[in-house]
Amino acid sequence: MALDPSVNIGRKAWLPCSHCSHRDGLYLLDSDANMVHVQCPQCHKVWWIDTGNGVGRRSRDADGPPWPAQSA
């Protein structure tokens, strides 16, 4: 898996990778409340993390979006 094309190497979430134990920060792709969408620069895994800070939405599936898609 390659790096997500939207990766900005200047935006990092200072959390360890739970998949490969990389400790130098994850690329921050997106965020919503206490949920952050990240990619590991070492193993390239992409997932949502509930940081547990503040009040926010809760994930049903850690690898999927943190909330159901809104229908039009």
C-alpha cells in the first residue's frame, strides 16, 4: 500500500502506530472531534483513532469511518 495522495508530511498526529509500533508520529489525514484519520509512514496502514480527548463521535469499526454516511 502506498501513501495516501492527500498526505501532508507536515501534519502529524503524535501517536504510535498500533500495527507496526512506529513511534515517530502518524500522518494526519483528517479529523472530527476526538476522532483522527491517520496513516503510518512506515507500514502505510490507514485507520481512524478515537483519541479519547473531549467529547466526540464513537467508532463502530476502528478501520472504517467513525460515523455512518449521511444519506441525501
